[in-house]
Amino acid sequence: MNIELVEYDAAWPGLYERERERILAVLPGADLEHVGSTSVPGLCAKPVIDLMLVVDDPKDEASYVPALEAAGYRVTIREDDWHDHRILKGPDTNINLHVFPRGCAQVRRHVIFRDWLRDNGDDRELYARTKRELAAREWERVQDYAAAKNEVVLEILERAYVTWRAEPDDVEFVTEHPPHNAPIVLQEYDPVWPQWYAAEEAKIRAALGDVVVRVEHCGSTSVPGLAAKPLIDVLLVVPDSADEDAYVPALVEAGYYLLLREPSWYGHRVLKGTVPNVNLHVFSPACEEVDRMLAFRDRLRTHPRDRAEYEAAKRDLAGRTWERVQDYADAKTRVVERITLRALS
């Protein structure tokens, strides 16, 4: 099949606005964005308007699909194994209405890619040139054309994420760890690490009971075969990370202590455990960073080449001396973003 690309049409934003008004008429307050190539002025595109709708739970179709059906939309694709993604088609204009859950990392991925292309002419031209070259070929399915673009999309997204990367600007150390020279000591993977995590999970669940929304082993010790610092990273989701009274006293009683708060960075809190060495990361539900951390972990677990790439970067950086352990972590940003983006593609 042939891929039809057309030059940018100044009518596309107006078509998006018409769909937006139609959707808001049946879903007041809906969280909507214009995404995809038609949202980028000056970029060639297939003449299909892509909209992104963010809902609490796409699988709860009763909460939004009947209203959209009444306005002429219909569900055409359900992907329960990929972010619970849904696609609906519109009543007249050629559109794709993509539905994702709140807190899904795909949401920011689409917005960052759009905004980066809007502001960066070189990457916009690179993407347009790649699209034109690929559109000149014959494809069995549109999805194959989309997959062929993935390499350049990831290249552009890596630049966008590293430049955009949100840094907390209000880190509050409750227990101060002064800066110091910090040699990074990596150990070969130890099969005892999952056992250490299991003991921590049991301790957390016993301390918090129903306050636990989700608890996961994350970080390098959660990836079989990966060299790591012998530090157990635990991801804890509670109803509201800012409501410290609901979980901190019980965790302190269980042997942890509150290390720091980062209110502007997803409401993140870190508690420490000392035997074994534990970082307990606390977030609220529907948090993009939770989705990203778990996507990164699962990608390393299932893709040996990515695991080897990450370990090589870690070993190279561990051979240097760092003023703070955090500086070592920051230096891994590019390779972490690259692998995370592959996981989300």
C-alpha cells in the first residue's frame, strides 16, 4: 500500500478545534491534546487529525464511550496489553482519537515530541525527510510504515527528553547527607537481592496495610544479570504521598527514616532503610514517573542488548570519582532515557 503524505495544511488546527468542541460538549472538562504530525505547523503529514484523550481508566468504557458514541464516535481499536490504549474514529473528519490513562508516560511522550518539533526546525526537517523517504516505498500495512519511522523518532525524542528533563527545584533534606567524594562500587548480580526485596515488601505491607496501593522492586537490583550497587530500590504508591501522616510514622516504626521530599517532582518522598541498604521511593497514584520506572525495569529484564548497554555505561561511569552519588545517577540520564523511550515505543 502507498502512504499518502501532504504538505502542512493551515486548516488542520481548525479541524482539531471542531473535534475538541464536539467532545467537550459530551465530556465536559475532558483532558484533550492535538498530537501527531498535523499538530506541528510546517510538517508534512498523512491528512489524519490525531487527538489524545486522557481518562482515569480507558478500560472503564462506560465512563466515556457512550457519551462519545452519542456524538458519532466509535471504538475501532482496543489494546489492553499496551497502556490500555483505545482508538476511536469520528463521525465525519478523518481522525484518530487516542485514549490513554492518567499517569501514563505515553501522554507526556506525545506532547514532548510535538512541542520539540514545533520549536526545533532541524529535527522537524529531519523527521519530514525521513517520512517522505519511507512514504515512497510500498508497505503491507500502515503500522509497518510507522514502525520504520521509530528509529528517527527515538533519536529526536532522546534529544527532547534530555533537554526537557524535569529536575526538582525544591529538594528538602529531612536527614542531611552532606556532599562527599563517593566511589561507586558495582557488584555482580546477586540472587539474594530479590529475597532482600521480598523481606522489605513484607515489612512495608505489614506496617501500612490497606494504605499500600502498589509496591514494586525497581532499580538495578530488580534486573536479573545486571551488575549494581547493593542497594534495594523499592517503589511504593500510596493514596497521597503528600499526606505523610498516613504512612511515614508507621514506616519509621518499622525501621525506616524519612530522607527527603521533592514536592514539585511528582510529590516524591524517599525513605531509607539501613540493613540492607534500601531507598524507598514514595509516589501518589496516576504518576507518570511510576510508569516510566517500571517500563525501564521491564525493558532491561526482557532485552539483553539493552541490559548490556546499560551495564557498560554504569561500569564506565563507576570508574570515576563523584562529589555526590546523585551526580553519578545524573550522568546516566542519556542512556536511561534512550532505553526508557524504546520501552515506550
